[in-house]
Amino acid sequence: DAAVTQKPRYLIKMKGQEAEMKCIPEKGHTAVFWYQQKQSKELKFLIYFQNQQPLDQIDMVKERFSAVCPSSSLCSLGIRTCEAEDSALYLCSSSQEQNTEVFFGKGTRLTVV
Amino acid sequence: GMPVEQNPPALSLYEGADSGLRCNFSTTMKSVQWFQQNHRGRLITLFYLAQGTKENGRLKSTFNSKERYSTLHIKDAQLEDSGTYFCAAEFYTNTGKLTFGDGTVLTVKP
């Protein structure tokens, strides 16, 4: 599998705290995606970057999250004020611009208590 | 309906059995990927298809964009095949963004 790296693997936050998770996409990949998965259900798309620019994101991300890809080698997804419903596995994936096969990292499992 | 409908939601097989999973799409899709997710949450890419059929060991996948479906066939099921399988499709209007099915929980029994 491709080397998409996510840190940390596990994150525990209290309600109201800020959370941040990192993603290092596969080298040479220009597209980065974040997904949220609750209780092993389907993955829910959150936000998409192409060449460090956010091109698509859902309303929840606009309202409560902060996501940036300042360089092609490091992206981050943050939650400004954690809520219980944010407890989930957050998965980052990347792909080349020309070849859209995507590869996933191992995820960050966030628990909000 | 849902853009990606995956069936069955759960599947139980004995070792050595063959079976298949299917995803139906509400519209013509650009590509499809199949993933296996293990108990730790790791998503492993099984196949990426823009059209046609691919095989890898005991796994075989077909994607028919025109007929709006994709299948994943597992042959000679092994215990390590247990996990959750997802299909994910890419709309023509999106570059790489995937829409996932609900998953199939596969349990292989000895």
C-alpha cells in the first residue's frame, strides 16, 4: 500500500477542546482528501485539496473545522470545539492528479469525552 | 436512491467457499475502488477499475460503467478475508473524491 501517514493514531479530547490531526500524503500526490467514519459505517467525505487549495468541503467543515495543506508534504485537519458527535475515525487519502486511484492512511481515531 | 448501494450488508462464509459482493450506482461513474477494512480500521486497496475486470489471487472485480454496477468475487474464502468490504465510486464531476457504499461485513468461519 502507498505511504500515506497519519498522526496521531489515537486522540482523546474533552468536549469543548480543540483537536488537530496530521496527514502526510504519498510523495508526488497533489490531491488530498479527508473522510470521517463512525462505528465502521460508510466513510463520509469532509474536504478535498488539490495542490494545497481546498476545492470542495461539506458545510460541517466550513462551520466547525479548520483544514489546511500548507505544503504538498503536510496537511492538517482541526476541530475548533470538539463535540461528542465528532468521535470517529478520520481517514486521509491522497492521489495523483492524473491517476485518480486513491490510497488511505491508517487514520486517527478521535474520542471526545 | 443512494448514489452507491452495496449488498449484502453482511455475509457469512465457511472456509473454502466462494461468494460475491455487488454495488449498484445511481448514475454512470468514472471509476470504482474496492477496499477491505480490518478490525483496526485500516483501509486496504483491493482494486481500482475504470472499466472491465481485474483479478488478484483469489479476488476478482468487475466494473460495468454503462450498466452501473461493480462486483467483487471472493474465491476459496480464508479466515483472514474477514473484515468489512467497501466499494467506492467516483463521479465524473469529481477528481478523486469517492462516494462510499455502506459496506459488507464478511465473516469467514472455520
